[in-house]
Amino acid sequence: MMSTAVSFLDEDVMKPDVNELPSRRKSALKLFPEMGKYQFEQWVDLLEKRTGMRLPYNRRSFLVTNLSIRMRQLGFGDYQDYYDHLHSGRDGHVEWDKLVHYLTVHETRFLRHEESLALIRDCYLPQSPSETRGRPTTIHVWSVGCSTGEEPYSVAMTIDDQMRKVGHEFYLGVIASDISRSAIAVGRAGFYSKNQVKAITPEWLSRYFVTLPDGRYQVAQELRQRVCFNHVNVVDMEESTIGAMDIIVCQNLLIYYDKERRIDIVNKFVDHLTPGGILVLGVGELINWSHPDMKRLNYANTLAFRHK
Ligand SMILES: C[S@@+](CC[C@H](N)C(=O)[O-])C[C@H]1O[C@@H](n2cnc3c(N)ncnc32)[C@H](O)[C@@H]1O
């Protein structure tokens, strides 16, 4: 059973832990002053206030490493100076937007959780031409915590492929949102390396991607224009202009929050779902949650609910 404690020990932590760094880089980081308990608490409070995540003390090296990398880039040698800079009006806001990328985990990949995509295909979309009669011709999807775009594009390809199979004309609009503007920019551009697209079948690659002369792939314009990347902080959803959605996907994001915050976030997703719409979460990311408007979907190795 998954613990509800905030964990930054995702299998996917992309940025280096100081203990895993090569010794040359490790000694460079040692040039930074030790971060005392007061300093640590100050940074943890700031992170919690602005992202809702509370970093536990045992993740101190994660904070120090990633903070140090960014401070080094800017020429700051003192945590307090950098902290004060982040509170210095407009420049501070701009810098916070950059720092948040270093303090969040962006690991993702195409078709990452195939069962969830299969659930969307099998439990929400029509299965045959006869099932398309009377179906709405629009599908609105929200990928929350979309990172660099692999998740929303995977959902978009899954939906487009199924709708082609059943021959139903439809409009697909995907909102892909994240707190990191750097991640969003990558997703919006839609360039990926050969290694990043390795899970995609040749058929989908040729249909949904363009191969570039340098060997990279770019998501084809037709698919890209269906996916709209937006900056949304999930703990400030009220500030966003996100409307009613048919499918909401939020995976590998809730794990960074404590149980109360997870429930609060997911309850807000319910308000954004159309009747009959589905909410797809990461397996094990929310335990014992129920909502009067939502019914659990039974589909192997998934965690999903349908709006009644
Ligand atoms: C581990 S990635 C998961 C990406 C994708 N959903 C997947 O499962 O492959 C988590 C993403 O959540 C984003 N994130 C973290 N805190 C957030 C917040 N408060 N609001 C929106 N996105 C957030 C991070 O920037 C990161 O891109």
C-alpha cells in the first residue's frame, strides 16, 4: 500500500542526488555553504506556499543540489541572497518560474501507462460505428501536470486512432498544463529524440510525427494544433480558465502531495468534469477516495472514475 507521506523519491527523479554525482561535481557543490535547519525550513515553506508540496527533511540534498545548480548559473553564492532575489518584485517572479523547473520532477514518456490509455479507449470512446450514433462530436481532455508533452500527445494519439477506426468525425481539444513553463515550452514545440519516441509503433510514428533531417521527430502539426499548452498551478486551479472536460488525466503528480491535498485537488477535478466524463489517476495515487458524483471504473491496473 502506498504511503500518503510526501515523497520525492519517485523512481523517476530526473535531477541528480548529490550522492550520485561524479566526485568532481560533488566537490563543486561542496563550495556552497551548508544549508542550516532554519534555511531549509524557509525554502520548504516557500515551496509549499507556491506549489503545495512539502519537502521532507530527508530530501534536503534534492533541494540543495537543485537550488545550487540554479544559483551557480546566476552567480549567487548565498541562499539568503537568492531567497531575497526571489521576493524582489517582477524579476523575482520571473526567476521563480525558472527555479520551479529545477525543484519539480519532470520524468515522463510516451505511452507511459498503457492500461490507462486502453481504459480511455475502451471505457469512454465508441467501440464500433454503431456506437457513434448520437455521440457528441467534441472531446475535451485535460492532462494535468503534463511535463514535456508526452502524456497529452499519447492521449491525443489514442483518441484520434480509435475515432478513425470507428469512422466518427469529431473535434478533439486537449489542454496540457504544468507548473513549469520550461516543460510546457518543450511540449509546445513537440521535438523529441529517436530514443524518446521508441515506444511508438512505426504506424503511429509515420501518422503523428514528422521525421527531421537531424534524426529527431516532431509531432505533426495536425496533432500539435489539437493540444494547447497552458501554465496552471494545480493548487491554484481557481485562477485558471479551464472549463468543462470530458477526460481528465492526472498521473505522477499527486504523489508529491499529502493525503489531504490530494483529496482537495481531486475534488476540484470533479467540478471540471462533464456528466459521463472520466477521471484517470495514477494507480495507487489516491487511496479510499469516494465522491457522491463519481463511480469507480473497473479496469485492470488502473485508477479511474466516471462522473455519474
Ligand atoms: C513526474 S511528472 C509527470 C508527467 C506526466 N503526467 C506523466 O505521468 O508522465 C510531474 C509533473 O507535474 C508538474 N507539477 C508539479 N507541481 C505542479 C503543480 N503544483 N501544478 C501543476 N503541475 C505541477 C511538474 O512540473 C512535472 O512536470
